[in-house]
Amino acid sequence: MDHLQEENLPLIDSKQDALQEYLLHLPLPNTAFFTMVEATANLVAVSEKYWQSQGLNGARIRVLVEIAKDGGTMLPSVLAEKIGVTKANISLLLTPLERDGYIARAEHARDGRKTVISITDAGRTLLSGHLPGNREAVARQMGKLDEQEQHQLIVLLQKLNRS
């Protein structure tokens, strides 16, 4: 770097140095946490890339999967809690799914103030047609770990989930 370029660099004060040092030298629990977050983000990106290649939205697919796992029908509030979104945001996910015919809304059988959502035959067909390809894409990425390592990872993550 020549002398003129060096003169234009901002001076880094000792506060910035201390902050950078703090951010770069994490205690082991924090390093483990951020490594897990990064790995999760990478795996989610693999899954989302698959859904996008199919012209689909991963968040909407997750909604369909959760409804199907719960027997095909559930309350929007339960779904929102299950996937970690607000009740207002669940409506934003449900509207296009209903418009495209993948879910249907109906009045709750015992409480007319509530609405239930159900996966339709079109929603089931969509999942049946595309989940295998998504599982394959994720499995390729997870294949970087051997079977024993995958079992170990599951045990460790379950332990964290219990705490």
C-alpha cells in the first residue's frame, strides 16, 4: 500500500481494538453456539435453494408440513406457536397457501369464533411430490458426517433442547 492510501485510512482507536478483540476471541460455549448457528443457516440455505429451484417457498412448505404432521388440521394460533411466528405473520403465510388451494379454512366445529386450517389434497400432493427431493438435498449436505457422527449430533442437540 502506498503512503497516500495509508493516510486515508481511518484511525482505529483503542475502543475499536478492544471490541474487535472481544468479538474475535469467544469463550468455548459462545464459539459452539455461533458454529451451530452458522451450520444451521447453511443447512437451511440448502433446503431453501431446493425449494426455490422448484418455484416454491420454504416457509410455506414448512406450514404445510406442520399441518400434515399434526393430522391435517390445526388452529392457526397453534401453528404460529409451533413454527415461531406471530399470529399476524401466520396469516401472511396462510393467505397464499389458501389462494393456491393447498390449505382450506373452516369454522371451528365447537367454537364458531375460531378458524381451523386443513391441508387439501393439492397440498398433500405438493408435499408428496417435492419432499423426497428436499430430503435428498439436505441428506447430501449431512453426508459430510458419517452415521455415527449424525447420531451423536442428534443426541447432543436433543440434550440442548431439553435444557
